[in-house]
Amino acid sequence: MTNPFFHRGAIRTIENFHGRENETAQILGLLKNGQSVSLIGPRRIGKTSLLLHLCHPNVRQNFELAAPRALFTVIDCQELGGSPAEEVYESFFAGLLDAASDAKIDVEIPNHTGNYRALDRLLNRISRTGTQVVFILDEFELLAGNEHLTPYFFARLRGLTTKYGLAYLTASQRPLFAITASEEILSSPFFNIFVTISLSEFSEEEAHSLLDQRMAGKSFGFSSHLVHHILDLVGFHPFFLHLAGYHAYQMQERGELNNSVQIDKPIEIEADAHLSYLWNSLSELGRMSLVVLNGTIDVMRHLEQQCLIRATDQAPGYCYSSTLLMRFVRRQEVSGIVQAAPFVIDHLRHKVLADMHELDLTTSQFALLTCLAEHAGQVVPAAKLEEAVWGEALLEDPDRLKTLIKRLRRAIEPFDNWIASERGVGYALRTPE
């Protein structure tokens, strides 16, 4: 049996594409009116898949954008990141010529290729047939950041929209103002013609229907318990949903899936590279804000745009987009923060979170829990704990540590059973048995 989930590479067929109805209608509606669109979204959110979906004639038919009324030309900017202007013009020219040929639009081929004039003449000939042209520029940050391209180059691209009514559809991870090679480039009028559309996670309904539709017609299905576990584990991110579905399908087909939790390990192993990429792309402040789910408005908005967090009506105001991400974050080292699930200890703000809810601890309780968390999973001798709380001062009360442990347990309820006693030795912070 063929695994129905796709977690590597873009989705290229209409049959396998899922969701994004609102984004599809919005983009095509704008392009029909000659409006250029900037599609932004984090890595592996499905931007390329959506661009390819928009290129299918059946998808564009309802908007009167199918050939020969419109030509959609896809340009992969990964190949143009270091190219001079002539090579970029050549790529535009060749792509447009191929699209015209496929649509059986007869245009006289200019004598010369590889320059702006040739592209201009080709567009002139196509525009006379009443055909609209759309250039789709995937991985656009590589073109916008190309140091060989000048403001004049981008001004010429803008000029083509005025002369021939063509439109551009760009896709990038970050907004246009953040990806240009220089302020001088950004000042080009080319960057003022775009409407920005953000691509984010699926809705909960889309996430559910993806799993249902992929399993339709199969000899076995995912139980409601397994579906609930997948959505809790990976959230509504298209890439992670396909990744989770892929492994769940493989294990269930082989008869290896006896418990939903069994899918966690292979998913976490394969997801680690992508999560590491996202983590490493954050600033130090961004990482700290992600750990404590608290930061400036701009930082939290950026984390939300990266599909790492979601706004919520409950304290602390944000939650992780998935359990998978939360587990990853808890494994990371951040200066000034001690993480020992479910506790996050922020030394800079002198705050302790338990399951992302702030605890009200005294100074002594804070010091005691910090020492236990710094040695999570290990038994910390009583003498070391006493020194962490009271220093080397002589203690008149030999039961003072036991009393403080009792008060700390009450203060961290319902996680009090995370503090285990080792008679005659000390205490440990570890997962309850």
C-alpha cells in the first residue's frame, strides 16, 4: 500500500493538495486585477506547494486566469541568488516563452535573448493577444538579496507592470522589507506594489480533515484516540501533520502500533533538524522569550508568525503550537534560565513557571527549587541544598531543610510529587513514577 502522507518535497498534484481555499481565492482575486502579491510564511509551511497549486489551470479557471487568458510563469530564485541581471532576464524570458508555447500562443521569438530588451519585446507581443502575465518568484529572498542586482534592475521590473499590466507573486520566509540586499534596493518603487498575505498553520478543522481525507479508502483507519494524540503532539502545522501521519501509517500498516505514544520517538527524531533550524534562526532574546512565553510585542509577534506559538485567552497569553515543540524547547540551554520539565526558572526576572503558570515562591523556596532543577534527575545531598539556600551559615534548626521542602511542595502543587526524598541522603527533582 502507498503511504498517503507527504513530508518531503512540495505537493504537485491537485488531488494531493489540501486546504488553503481562502488563501487561494484571495491570491487569485488580486492577481486577476493585476495586483502583485507577496506570500510570506515560515519554512515548510507549504508556500511552494501553494504556488504550484495556483499554476494548475483547473484551479485558475473560476478566476478566468487559465491559459490562454493568462500565463503563469514559475521562476525558482534559488538558481538566481548570485546571477547578474542578464541571467535573470534570460530566466524570465525563457520561462515566459515556454508558457506561451504550452498555451499555443504564437509569438515571434526576438532575435536576441538574455537582456531586458528581449524580455520587453516578448511581453509586448504577448500583451497584444490580450493575455495577462503573472511571474511567480519562489524563494524570492535569494533574488532580493542578490548583490549583483541594482535598484535600476528592480525599477525595470516595476516598469513592466505599468507597461503591460503583468503581476508578480513572490514567496519568501520574511517580509520584503527584511530580505533586500540594501536600503537602496528597498527604496525601489518595485517593493511598494505588493499586497502581503501570510501563510500560517492550518485551522483545526483543516488539520482534522487532512488526516481523514488521507486515510479515506484505506483498509484501516486512524482511531479517534490516535488522531487526538497526533494533533496534540504536532499541532496544525502542515509539514508536521504529514510527518506524523506518515509514521503513524507506516507503524499501523506493519502492525507495530499498539499505543499512540509509540509514534512520538520517530517523529521527534525526524523533526529535530527542522526545529533546530527554527531555533538557531532566533535571536538570543527570541529564544529566551520562547522558553518563558513572554517578551516584547515585536518578539512575540515574530514567534507567532513563525508558527512557534499561538495567542490564547488564558495566562500567560500564549501557548506552544505543539507538544513536540515544547519538548524540544525544554531540551535547549539558554543563559539565565534553568529548565527541568515542568519547571522553567528565570533568573533574570526571578520567576518560576510550572506548566507555564507562574508560581509564588519565597526567596528560600526559589533557591531550593533552582538547586534541585540544576541537578534534575539526580539526588542532591542535604548539605548541598542547605548551602544553596542559607550559604555556610550555621543552622540552629536541623529540621529547617525538611520544613522548607514541605513548604516548597505545597507551593508547587499539583507538581509536589516531583520532589522525591532519599532517606538519609537528600532530595531529587524527577518525573514521578
